[in-house]
Amino acid sequence: MQKLSTKIHDAYLLKPKVFGDARGFFLESWNKQTFRELVGDFDFVQDNHSRSAKHVLRGLHYQAGDAAQGKLVWVTSGTVFDVIVDLRKSSPTYGAWDGYYLTADAHERLWVPPGCAHGFLVVSDTADFHYKVTSLYAPAAERSLRWDDRELGITWPVEIGITPLVSAKDAVAATFAECEKYD
């Protein structure tokens, strides 16, 4: 597996070795030892899977305080534009965002460190999105950061004339100035 740095401190794009031939392909989708060597020793406690239609925007989500989640995310069907926002005041990239196209064909994994908000926009007809998390879902700690906050200035690849479909919770999410941050 190849580890590539991103614009966000301690976030990495991971490219697995894919072995393909006329029959299809094989890849190692998860290896605890390899992840530990490349990123660090994190204990994943839950796996999640969502399917979304084109123009669905999920996020930007995070869990506050001790419930902060690290996430290892990837797409198994379709394409998304995936975004990380650094909410860690002690980070050299505090307040910064970065975005990546994740595709089923490329098989990349994106490591989102604890203390970052995360979201994605589906740009294909549908997308299956998978992620491993380092802490269990805690409804009381769940937070949402406004996806279109002007202070952040995220450049989402939204088609002209289209408004992304967001949840009711995400439609009234906090701005960067208002949201809870990490020390």
C-alpha cells in the first residue's frame, strides 16, 4: 500500500496494490499491521456503509469531545468528492479543507484523523460509501458543520443549476465560526 500526504495534517490517501487480469482484480482491503505501519495504531470499532444518489451531499460530520472519530473511508461503487475540514486548534492546518475524488475503480482509502469534519458529494449516478471508525456512534456527540460555509470556501463540484440534496440536520448545521472545535 502506498501512503500519500494530503493538505491536512495527519490525513493520508492510501493506495492499495491491485492485482488484475482478465478475470477481474484482487486487493487487500484491510490489514491492521500495514495500517499501523503507515498511519498509526488505531482501533476500529465499527464499519458503516451508505448508498446515495447523484447530488446527495452528506456532511460535514464529526463527533465532539472524547467521542471524536478517526475514519478510514472508501468507495466501492461510483464516485464521490470527499472533503476533510481540520477542526484541531493545535494542528498546523487548523481551519483548512481539502477535497479528493474517491472512485470505485481506483480503490483509494482516505484516512480522516480524529478532530476533522468529513463529508462527501456523490458525482456519479449512485455511490456506495464505506468507512471504518475508531469510536462508536454517539448521538449526543454528533455535530454537523455547514457544507457551504463561506468562511471555509470549499469548492464543491456542484453542477450549475443544481442544489445538493442534504439532510434536514445538515441544512441547519453550524458555521465554522460557531462549531465546536478540538484543542
